[in-house]
Amino acid sequence: MKRISPAFGRRGLLRGGAAIVGSSALPFTFTYHRIARAAKYGELVPDPDGIIDLPPGFTYKILTRLFDPMSDGYRSPGLPDAMGAFPGPDEDTVVLMRNHELGVLDILHTPLHPEQQAPPESYNPAASGCVTRLVIDNETLEVKSSNLVLFGTLRNCAGGKSPWGWLSCEETTDGKHGYTYLCSTEATSVQPPRQIAGYGRFKHEAACVDPDTLVAYLTEDRGDSCLYRFVPDDKADPFTGKLQALRAVEIDEFATSDMEVGQVVPIAWVDVDEPTPSDDSVRGQSQAKGAAIVKRGEGIYYWQGAVYVCSTSGGPVGGGQIFKLVDGPAGGTLELLARSDDLEVLDHPDNIAVAPWGELFMAEDGDGEDYVRVLDAKGQVFDFARNAKSDSEFSGVCFSPDGKTMFINLMFDHLTLAIRGPFPEFTPPPETTGGETETETGADSESGGSAAPTTGGVSSTSAEASTTAESTGADATGSASGGALDDDGGCGCKADAGGPGFGEVLAAAGALALRQRSSGSGG
């Protein structure tokens, strides 16, 4: 959502550190740049229609507007937020899964026509949060079909791609809300909610999954939030396990906002004893065990064995930070790649995505004009797009599996756009749909191509990463293990009658784990 920027205005400099890594076997190459909005793709060209300014050679197409009719009889909802692009049902199609950050009885933006009742599959008929699915022709960008997939959730803000489909997260803990939901990319109608209780109940923002280990990483949109991971007990049963919070080794409640560019901090993980509390206490539980504090964790993205994390309000001017998290069985590291010292250069990055060729795209949610900015592997930040229509934030930045198309939302303008142009060429790896009945999910576009920004700059400090993850030793609770909760709708990872069996998802995950183990893929 739109935030108020600090009183000092939009002045300063962005500090970005980076290294170029062709593969994990290559050495780090340290470079450092202080760049004031470089123009790698060229200076932005004003849009004569006043929608979005893009570099020379780039064009856009509006895919949907508020209340466009959908194929299933509903209408396109408003406030489109995070999105994920998957291979479509046909070779020449792309499936776009789209969150809508709607509240309770949001009649101004609901997918329901005035005479329609909430679908019987609704999680909470009084809530309007939802997920829609668009099937798009990969050549013409025509919307071939569109439908509602999930309804009755609340403030579906961000989420992320997974080997099983789209993860949609609720940015609230009101009532029985505050969970992550699994949505099939093959669903052609509204489905019963599939809630992943093990991922915790808190003010979720975004999620991503390591396709090799099936460990999920989750952000929390609070000024004093934590950064979480969910570790499955067995990859054949990926939603039974432990929710944990990141902790800096030997530093309780470490303030990540104070990190310098290039600083590397060794990390461990602490167990969350009660991942689905009735109150909003997950981060309090975590910080009582020394968990690190992140200022508004938002976008998160898995890429080539690392997790990229956005702190929207971190850093000395509160303008945002980008971290790189490298995790492992014996611990790991958290490194600050870049931070905003100048709101004219980078203003509260929110959703992020690593393009298939390795550049980090950041959708801004700042005050006044908002841009899509890019951080490349040389540590440069540059403009890619400007909202010429309004001061609405950008949201939902993602790329088609073949890298030809970038999808983006103008959230408060209720527009979903497809952008094409002279993007860098790359060879896409194979990717499947992410539907629940797939027996092989494989690594998607997040696991191939060139390396994203990877390391800090001249102010970097060295730290040992050989540490054992901290744990309380407590067993996961019934809620964390994915079992059903009570009968009022607060369920675990369980398929209701009328939908495909959730066992199919687990079987697919097991097949994925076996294939990756035998082929050495993933990670």
C-alpha cells in the first residue's frame, strides 16, 4: 500500500554493491558504484497515452481493467498486487496468477456483480480478497480466458511461485485470517481454500521456495518484522515441519536496517514454538529468542541458490534495502547488496523479481512518482518504467517463462500490463505449469540464466559463516504440521470436498525430490 515518505523529501544517493557470478563455482568479483539513475535501456520515453513511460523500443499492452468481464461470469477485481507467471495449458500460452489486496466487503473492487453472492467455496464470504488466473497467448498477448481461483481471503498482498503452484499470502491477522494459500495454476473455477498452516499465521507479505530443498522463505510486513523459513521434515511431505525465524549469530535482535553495503552477517535459525497463535505474536515469540529485526520485509525471490529479500523501509533514510540470503544445513549468511540513500534513485522497493537474464527488478511503493528500477550485476541502478498515469504504486513485477514479456500492475489504477521490447537474450530452462497434478515440476526460470547481483561493495566486512542453526528442539505443533484446525474454517493444508486431493500435491513434491536428488538439479 502507499506509504508516506520521510519529511526530508526525495534526495540522496543509492549505494549498490554487486559481484558478477557466472556460476556458484566462480570466484566473487567485487565492484562498487555510486550511480544516480543510469539509463542502461535508454532514457524513458513519455507515453502519449499517459499510462506508463518506457525505454526506447519497448511497448505495453493493457491486459485487464477494473470490472472487465471474466470467462467464468465474474468480473476482474481491483487492486491487483503480486503476480506469478507459469507455463500455460498449451505450448503457446502463459498462465498469470494474480493477487487482489481487497478488504472486508470491498464492493468498490469486488469480482462479484451486484446481484452475485459469494461462491460456496469462499473461505470467508464476508471478505473480498482473492486470486485470479489469466491464460494469455504468448505471441499476441490476447487474454484467452480468465477466472477466479480463490475467494474470501483478506488483503492478498504478495506471495510467490512454488513447485506446486502459486502461493497467495494474507497481509493481516484479523479474525481467522493471516495465512498462506496454495492455488493451482490449472484451476479453471473457484477452488476450496488450501491453507498452509505450517507457514504460520502473521502479517504475511511474500514467499518463495527453494526447489531443491523445498524450504520456504517468508517475509512479514511490519516495522519490526522477522524473516522466516519453513523447513519440511521430509520433502515427500513439504508442509509438515517447522517454522523458524532468522537470527544473527551471537547478536540478539540484530537490526538489519543498520547494515552497511557489503556487510555479511552469519546467521542461524530459531524455532517458532506457536506458529499459528490466536494473536499477532509470531514475531514477538521469535524476537524473544533473539531473532533479527527487519523494517517491513516485503518482496522475496529465489534465484540460483540464493534468496533475495527486500526491506521496504530499511536503511539510513528509510528508503529500502536489498539483501542476499544464502542458507545451508550448518547455517548461512545475510548480506546487504544495496540500499537507498536517495529517494530519487530508489524509493521504497516492494515487489521484486530477478529477470531470467539476472537483473533484479524492483517495483516501487514510494511517495509521489513511482518507478520500476533495476539493479544489475555491476551494481548499477537504473529506471525501467514510470507510472505516468498516477502516483499509484507498481506491483506484481514478474516475467514469462521465456523471458519475452514482463508483467506489471498499476495497483490503484487497477491495470495489469504486459511489456515487450529488447530485453537481453537468454536460453530458458524447461518449466512446467506448477499445477497440482504435475509429477515433475523441475527448476523454472528462477534457476537458470546469468547471475543476479550477489555481493557488497567497498564497505564490506568479512564474517565466518560456519555456524550451526540454533534450535529449541521443540517438536512442531499440530498447527505447524499442516493438520486441520477447528471447524470454523481455520484449516491446515487440506483439500475440501470438490477439489483435487491434496495428496496429489504431496506425491508431486515427492517425485520432484527424487528427480532432483538423482539428477543433481535445483538449488
